[in-house]
Amino acid sequence: MKNWAGNLNYSAAAVERPSSMDELADVVAAARSLKPLGSMHCFNDIADTGGTHVVLDNLGGVPHIDSASRRVRVPGHLTYGALAQHLQQHGWALHNMASLPHICLAGALQTGTHGSGATNGSLSSAVTAIELMRASGNTDRLEAADGGDFLGSVVGLGALGIVTSVELAIEPSYEVSQRVFEQLPWNAALEHFDEIASSAYSVSLFTDYKSFGQVWQKSRIEDDDGGAVITFHGAAAATTARHPLPEMSGDNCTAQFGVPGPWLERLPHFRPEFTPSKGDELQTEYILPREYAAAALETLRNFADRLAPLLYASEVRTIASDGFWLSPAFNRDSVAFHFTFKPRQDDIEALLPDLEAALSPFGARPHWGKLFAAGASDVAPLYPRFKDFRNLAHAHDPEGKFRNGFLDRMLGS
């Protein structure tokens, strides 16, 4: 099997597809080494194994909504798109979604995936409880009252067990309108970054680091006066449906031009029935304190000529702070620089060390599920609770059943 991007051939010796939790427990207990596979959207080997791959799509299960507590219990292998449809049908919503609704919950949460919005936490910030099948085949349930065990497990890199279900905070369904603006002046972005990033519920800026080709604003209807907006900080309102990648059709994207629609049809950039983004791309992302946004943009502008042959597009988003030990937004309001690259992995890997060295003074943390060059000695100082996480992983998996090459590189042997 290959991952989503096709840049990684998985190396598992066997694949199991259990159809019940009891079967899954038997597989886990018997295996010497294993990893679960979800939507396979990671671009590195975080989910690879030389042992057994466990694919959970035969487990079934549907979300269970508890209206009184405003929570939903969800199987970890379910995609955000499927969960969103279920919630909307029952009048509920999530606080945010990633650009793609195609990804599964467990993988997105374990790698610290996020959407956008100056006051919106990552997807993990909605988690109120998590259930993990440990190496023994037994299942533990953790919630906020469990303190460090909970905070270290939600963004757990797959090191602590298989995420079998999660509970998420939900809220009543709401509507969102989306507008796209084109050609934002570079100086306007630098001088007014915080104002621009806070101008709507969710904001994304797309750049090639020579100019800002697009700004996507997603406003909750209660915050949108419904009036026509012609310009935005010198950028003009788009007159045709746009795609973040200029050569791609806007038909693949969620509705624009300020037309109100349900949250699940506006917060993601891409419609679930279409191939998201480019499809045959590679991805890298760095997350750093929001106060360094302008300085980091200027630094990355120095790479514009080196990026140009490799880049489809780059997206700049904001994320509110959270408390999960290995979340890229741990204890700091953040700005994220996301790179959608052409499938030229050797050239990208040659560039990444220089890119990371340039962003290092800003404390840039790489997205766990995407391509990056940093090793444990680079990453550990970026996370104040890194040693605690490493100890937690060893305590729950002392024989390394869930370990793989990625975790050996990140956590040490």
C-alpha cells in the first residue's frame, strides 16, 4: 500500500482488518509490532511499520451525540466529512475543520492538525475524552481530569496506543459565508497581519512569497453584515470561483461570494466529493508564535526564488494556543506556514534543512505528519513537556510495540 501522496510505500509484513473491538484486541495483543492506518494522509513514515498494519474501516460505528453535555462520541477511524454530515443532520457543529474533510479523526488529532482562526484552537482543542487501545489489547479512557496522561495523549504521534474513539465538544449548527480577495499588497500583509488574520472567523492567506495571490475569509453569519465587499486592505474581491492553486478549477472548492451555507460546507476549502488540493502533492508545515508572523514572512521571502520551481502554493493561517504537550500550538498563539509542493521529494528534502535553519530563531515547530528534516535534538527543545511525553510513551509501551522508525528518530531509542 501507498500513502495518500504516493511518495511512501508502506513496509508492513501483514495487514489486518478486524471487524470488531474484540478482534482488534486480539490482533494488538498478539502482534510484536503494529500501527493503525486511517486515511493515510501523512506525508512521512509516522504511520509506517515493518510489522502489522491494522486498518479499522471494518469496525463500523456511528457518532453518538449527547445533547445535554454538548459532546459527541466518535469512532477514531471516522472521517471529519462523515462526522460533520452526521452532526449537521442533528443540528450540531464542530468549532472548526481542516482544509480537507477527507481525513480521519484519529490521525488528524494525533498529529496536531488544525484549521484556521485567530481565536480557534486546533482540532485537538475540541477533544474532551480519548480512548486508546494499549499494547496489551486493553482500552483506557482519558479525560481532562486525568491531567498529564490526557494532555500527553491527544496529540500522541501514535506512540501510546490505537485511538479507538474520541469525545468532542460540539455546539449548535451555524452558517458561514466565504469570500475570496486577490492580490493583497505585500506591505499590507506585513503591517496589518494581526488585523487581517482576525478579520473573520477563519482566514487563510495564499502566497508564493513574492506576492499574496489570495485571501480567503470565512465569517460566521452573526458576524457578517451581508453587504458586498469590493476591496480588502488593497486586495480586490474575486469575480470567479477560486482554487488555492491558481491552475486548478474553483468548482472543486466550497462556495464563495459571501453566499451563506452550513459550517461544514464553508470551513473546509475543498468539497468532499472532489479530490482535494492538487492530489499529487507533497506537504510541509511550520508553526511558530504569532508575534513573529511578519518577520517570518520576510525571512521566507528570501527563499522565493528557491521555492518557485517546487511550490504549488503556500497557505498562512493562525491557531489559538492549547495545552496538549506535543501540539504545535502548545502554550502559544501561533501562525502556520504550510507548503504544498510538487512531487519532487529529493529537491524538497534538499531545501528543508535551509528552510528550517532560517525559521529556527522563531521557534518553528514542524507539523508531525508532513515532511521535515529536524530530528529529536532539534525538536525536543521546542516542547517544554517533551521529556514527559517520552516517559509517558515508555510507560505505556515499554516493549515498543507501537514504535517505528519515525518514533525512534523523534524520541530516541
